[in-house]
Amino acid sequence: MALELFNTLTGKIEPLYAADGEAVRFYCCGPTVYDFGHIGNFRTFLHVDVLRRAIKLHGMGTRHVMNVTDVDDKIIRNATAAHMPISEYTAKYTKAFFEDSDALGIERPEAVALATENIGEMVTLIERLAKDDIAYQAEDGSWYFRISRFKDYGKLSKKDLEGIEDGARVDSDEYEKDSVRDFALWKTAKPGETSWKTALGDGRPGWHIECSAMAMKFLGESFDLHAGGEDLMFPHHENEIAQSEAATHQTFARHWFHVRFLLVEGKKMSKSEGNFYTLRDLLLKGHKASAIRFLLLSVPYRQQLNFTFEALAGETAAIDRLRTFHARVRDGKWPQGAAQLAAEIAQADAAFVAALGNDLNTAEARAAIFDLLRAVNSAADLGRLTQADAEATLALLKKFDSIFAVIEDHDAEHTRAALQWAEAEGRMAEVSPEVLAQFGANSLDDAAIDALVAERTQAKKQRNFARADAIRNELLELGIVLEDSKDSVRWKRK
């Protein structure tokens, strides 16, 4: 079955394929590293993560490139205010972005391109445009793209810009240009600013040129897919298309993939509303990274997600159900014999793959697995589950987790890392009492918990129920819940 995706460029759902027959070559606009990423940013990166995982599930390879914007106006202002070189300022937030991505289970791209390491490629592209009089230099030394020379401008966002009058803006900058519609390719250096000495003059790149230059450097002048948040469709992606296709006379990206914004408790996320959250904010409040991932993926990428704490609690419970179910099927002693649930498992498998193939419908893909969970649990309760059924179920859960990445439990290590960061940054006042109780200096690590569980098991065998109960209560006070089954004991953090 083909993987079909909505193409913003054509307005249609179309098959995604690798033009070279081997790997889907795609580019994702990455972070601008002036601060910590927020959950709206990560919703986009998580759906791009599901996309690359689904590409592989459908039997294709990936050549995924992501940029890191480590120079722009905001970065320069913030670095100047902090009395730091921009390289030092952005290194902190670049590191934090990848730490947060790892905590959310986001796979690393095959290539990560930093803007400051690819200035030469940007200059070369601008020179190509200047040769054809599509790029021009203003009186102050800055270089601009002449939009009037690109007749297809607006084809991605479907905007008609013919009627734009003086005073309107396509690109927000502070430099003089021939037309209000033109956008900056290269900004001449201001006194005291970070700049590069090039054939274009001393300055720094405009925002849009970096993605065109780096995408073509790593993927070629024409490639399979370009991804990003819906806020980038105009003007950023529109400008990428214009400057790239004006230079190469080829289709820049054949397929365009845009992820919608999220709301938080029904409102647009903003600091003034008090509903602005980074991943670290949520981890320090006691929420699990896996549940945040699951919630941000719970609604398909072309629909708006309303992030609520009630929904986050629901996703936490859903992951607990999945992990308990996985442990039950994996650890249970099931009888040998012919499979009893082959039809149900095959149906769930087919529904799961079909949902992903149908424009990455993550909601339907999840539903297929939870339907199977209920069927298998019912069969196990009735003594109808065989070892063959268990093995087939585990294989499908592995396929499910190759996309959603929530069954394997790494939540404690990510919360501990957030707590260590808060301590190093002097932000312990932001840590919830529950997190301090479970992961603070007096908390138990996994090995210590395992030892207490083993001691409790031995106490029960020796009929020392007072000691067994005392251990259970001790662990409960530290936020550790024990789940006894016929054959084993499982523990988890609340």
C-alpha cells in the first residue's frame, strides 16, 4: 500500500515516492535557536518524525535534512544583550533542542545543517540570481530578490500579491528596497553586528536564503518533499520556492507537508496568556515525556490540536494501559496451539498500516491498536490466548512502537535530566513537589527499587506480610506503584 499525503502545492492527496527509487529526499525547516523550543514547535517536529518513520514502514529509505537557524535578527539582539558571541549564545539552545527532541523520541535526521556553516553556499546562490538580474543590491549594500521576475510567486500559499500597495510587507526587514514585495537575501552589516566578509559585501544572510542553499546542497536542486509548520508557508516557503526555482529553472520540492498550529486550553499559546510551555516546563510539573509525545500526535497533522492538561492525563493513562498490556502478553505463560486470534490481529495490522498510509491518520492508527488490546485482553481473561497469538500481538506492538515510540519506558531518565538542568540553572522553584519526591536527592534509582521489590517478593514467600506491606507503603510514598500478577511484579512511577 502506498503512503499518500496531502500536498499543499497541489491541494490534493498524492502518493509520496522516492524519485531515485531508493530514499525519499526531504527537508524540514528546523529550529531558530534563540530560546528553548515550545510544545507548538515540537508538534511539527513530532509529526515530521512520524512521517520519516512511516516512510520506512512503507519500505522506502530516508534522506532527511534539517536546518538550524543560528543567526538572525532576534539571535543577534539577544546575544548582544547577554554580552555573548552568537556562537556561544546559540550553542546552548541548539544543545537543548536536541536534548528535548531525544526526550520526545524524535529520530535524528540524516543531516543537520547550521546556517553559519553554510554561508558560502548562500553567497553562491545569491550570485547566481544576481547574474540574471533577479537579485539586486540596494543603496545600503543589502541584496534583494526581485519578486516581479518570478511569475509563479504565490503558487504555494495561493496568495495573489498583484494588488499589494506601498506600505504592505512580504518580508519584515528594516532595509531599503526597490519594491515593498521584494525580500532580503543578504543584509549589510550594521555597526557592532556579527557579519561575514564576502563578495556580496560585509553582512549576513537573510532568513529565506539559508534553506534554499542548504536544501540544494544536501538534496540536489530538485527533491521529493519539504516540511514545516503552517506558519512557514508564507512568506518563508513561498520565498524558498521563488529564489530556488528562479536560479535553477527546476521544481524545488515536488511535495509540501505542513503541520497545523496547536491551541492550549482552547487559546492561542502565548506568554501573555500564561499558557506558554516548553517541554522542560511540563517535565518539571511531573508530566511524562511519552505522554506529551502521545498527545501531540493524537490528532492528525492537518487538524488543529487543543492541548489540555485533562487530555495529557488521559494520554498518560493510555500509555500505562499499553505498557501493562505489553508486559502481560510478553510475560504471560500462554498455552501452545493454533492461533485463535489470527483474523483479529491481521485486521488490526491492516487497519494500522492503512491509517498511516491515508495521509498519516495517527488517530485511526492508534484506534486500531487499542481495539486489538481489548480483544486480546478479553481472550486472555477467557483462557483463549495462545503463545502464537501472543507472539503475533507482540510483533504488531513492535510495529506500532516503530511509529509512536511510547511503549519502551524512558520517562524517568528524562525527568531526572530535567531536574538536573533545573538545579544547574537555579530554577528549582519551578519543580513540583511530586517530582522532588520521586526524583530528588532522597529518591530511589531503578536498581534500588528493583532490590526492594525483590525483598518484598522474598518476604511474601516467607509469609512475612508485615514487611511486604511496609515495603509497598514505602514505595508508594515515593510515587512507586506495584502491580502484582500471577507470575510477576511490575512497578511504575506515578
